[in-house]
Amino acid sequence: MKHLISILVFFLFFTTSSIALTPSSYNVRQGDQTLPAVIDPKLQQICDKTDNPVECLITTIPFLRKKVAINPVSILNIEVEAIDIKTKEALDKASKLLLSSSNSKPITNCFNICINNYKSILESKHRILDAISIGDDKQLRVELSSNVDKIYHCEDAFEEANVKSPITEVNSLLGKMITNSLTITIDMVHFHTKN
């Protein structure tokens, strides 16, 4: 299975124009994405259990430090940081697109929905980190599920206006990142409840 993922990663990187390989490190904000030849087996195992294993690897590896214990909670924390960075990127892009063009009222409304949703996702970061730190899996699930919905509502706004969304790519990655975080929360993180 490890070899299949490696082959899939290789194939995806060389056949998808939106993903660029560089020999240096990966930067979520810039969108430059690369994977090392050797991936820690613990990280591989965690990411393999998500709905989007390639995106899991791409968005966590840049944040791993040599002394970080690789376990579901540490990877969840890393994903939360990566989501924050990617959401800021999405907010910046949507804000610039809103200001730079003479948009019709329906398109302006779409961008405003997305901008408000991105801001809401950014505001939820501290609640998510607090929920992780105190082991509140219910709050964690609520926050992450709500954030997934916010991404889809943004895309739905463009669809309902019969307009092609210019931010589909960033929303797609954000949706996958948040979904992966939710999967890690539900399937892999086991907080011990205190009585």
C-alpha cells in the first residue's frame, strides 16, 4: 500500500498543473508542494486513513519538526495550523477579486458570503485548539463540521448564481484539509474523558 501511495503521489504531481514540484520545502501560502522521497511510516499510516491521503501528507510534512511526536493529536494540531494559513490565503484571494473587478451584485454577494465564511473559519481556530487541549471531542467535531459546511456554502453561492467560482481550487483544498482533520478527530483521536 505504501508503494501505491508513493506512485499515486508521483503521478498526481506530474499530471496536475495546479501542483508544482520544487526541490525545496513546501509552503502552504505559496502553494509550492513537494513530498520527500521517504515519508515517516507513522505519518503515512495516519494519512492513509483519511479521505484525502495525498493532501494530508502535502499539508502536514512542511510543519513537522524533527522532535515532534507523530501521533493523531500532533497531526491534527498541524492540520489546524495549515488550515489557518490556507484560509488566510483564500480570504486574501477572495478580497482581492472582490475589489479588483467590477462585479455584478450576484457575484459580489458570492464573494461576501465566502469572505464571511473564511473569517468565521479563522475565528474558530482558537476554539478548535482549545477543544484539542482539553480533550473535548464534541466541540472539536462541531467546529470542524461547521467549517466544512462553510467551504461548501461558499461554493454553493457561486453555483446558485450560475457563475463559475474563481476560488474553487483553494476551496477544494481547504475542504479536503478540514475533512481530513475531521476524520482524524473521529477515527483516530481518542480523548480520555474525566469523570
